[in-house]
Amino acid sequence: MQKITLKDLGFIKYADALAIQTAKFEELLAHKIASTSNSNAHFLYLCEHFPVITLGKSADEHNVLLSEDLLKEKNIDLFHISRGGDVTFHGPGQITGYPIIDLEFFSSDIKLYMRLLEEVMIKTIAHFGIEGYRIDGATGVWVNSVIDKKPKKIAAFGVKTSRWITMHGFALNVNMDLNYFNFIHPCGFTDKGVTSIAQELTNKEEVISIDAVKRILIPNFADVFSVHIITN
């Protein structure tokens, strides 16, 4: 069984988290190039970000609906990054996860890796009575919202790999202010909305904390990926 070291970064600026995961990604990549890679040298970073919009390699900048000046006025950072996918938002009340793992010790299949990440989120929200599903051609986890019964994205994904080592990862909306998504076309979609665990709860008086969801998500990650997680 592979081992993954978990590090909870708490609240952190996107730039700082990007630097941390990039350094670890490059470290694992260097070891692999030198043929000194360790089968158990895998990492998972969890965090919450201050408000930030990120654009992937294939992003259409028109999917950001505010100018950079207006974003600055609203204290929202903007980053062009190396993951796949279009535009997304990260902010308080959302769990963002960055697995830095060598897929050759799991399965050298990017599509399978994405499906496994989705499965972690599906199992996690199911704990709160929310049924998640996939849509062909639209990476992510979707729910038929209790608000209007229409498909809404509750978890988004975007990754980068080099020599089968991964970086970037997933974002699960827990109890965030969904109004931020009005400033973008999330993942490039104009006909589908976003939602959160808090919004989909039948009992609106129930308070779901980030920590409570992490306590469900972490063992689900271990189960889906068949790994032993070590907390650092």
C-alpha cells in the first residue's frame, strides 16, 4: 500500500500555496529523472484560499467577467496557471486539494485519475445526503440542485502532469459565498451553475464546517486511492 503525506495549509494565499506545491512537484520530478524516486513519496496539500480566480492553459479570458482593476477593488487575485481546464474561483468556505503523486505507482492513466478524484468528492458529499454524478465531457461533480433541480457543479478539477507526477487538483464547495461565481463563467460554462454542500442541505439550519468535511474527505481519499495517509 502506498503512503501519502497529508499537510493542511489552512488559510493561505494562492501564490504561497502554488509555490509550495510547485517546489514539491519539482522535487519529485527531479528524483524521478535521476532514477531515485521513492514509491511512498506522495503528498496531499489541503487548504482554503483567499479569493482568487485562476485560468488554466486552455482558458478563454472572456470567461472572466470583470476587469483586472475591478477584481483588485474586490480583493480578488488573478492567476494564469499550468493546469488543464478553463476558469475557476477559489475562496473561503471551499476545500482546495493538491495531490502531488507519482501515478506510475497507481495507474498511468490521467482519465482514471480524474475519475478517482471525482469519486472521492461523490463519496464525501454522499455523507451529507447529497447525490453527486458525472456528466460526459464536463469534468467535475454535479448535483441536481434542491434550488431548481438543474445540474450545478459542486466540485471542480484541473491537473498538470509531467512524467506521471501530478500537481494542482480539486476544489469542493462547502459553505462558500457563491456570489463570487457571478464574476466568471465557471469552467467556461454559461448554461450551468455552481452550488455547495451548505446550499444543498435539506436542513438549512445544519451548519457544516470545513473541518467536518475534511474529516470525511481524507478517509475517502485513502479508500478510493487505496493508500495510507500520514498526517504531517
